[in-house]
Amino acid sequence: MKRTSAGLMVLLFTVLSVAAQQSASAATLPPPTNEQGTEFLHTADEVSCEMSKLLSLPILFPLKKSLRSREEIRAYLVQK
């Protein structure tokens, strides 16, 4: 249980640090291209496989992945 919690904390920290870096430069970056989106989704699968190996836990089902614009995310958060 502790290994699972530690692994999830590492994953959360990684995601939050990447999000913070991207939000700092998001205003100057153009929207992602389809190629960048495909690469992002592939990277998410790689991270999932690596976490499975590190935690010695099987992947029970694939991640639900999608790309959203900043406006879509904001609208979702406001609704919730």
C-alpha cells in the first residue's frame, strides 16, 4: 500500500510540475498540433507502463486520454 501511495505521489508531482511549467509559457505557445497530441497520448501510455513496472502492479484497463483546450478545461472546472 505504501509503494502504491508513493508511486501515485511521484506521478502526481510529475504531472503538476509539468503543468506548472506549461502554464507559465502557455500564453506564448500556439495550440498543439495533431502530431504533438499523438506524441502526448503515446507518452501517457509509456508512463502508465513504467508506473506498472515500478509498482509491480498490472494495468487493469487502459487510461482514458483526451486532449482539451484551455477553455474546455476551464469550462469543466467552473461547471464542477
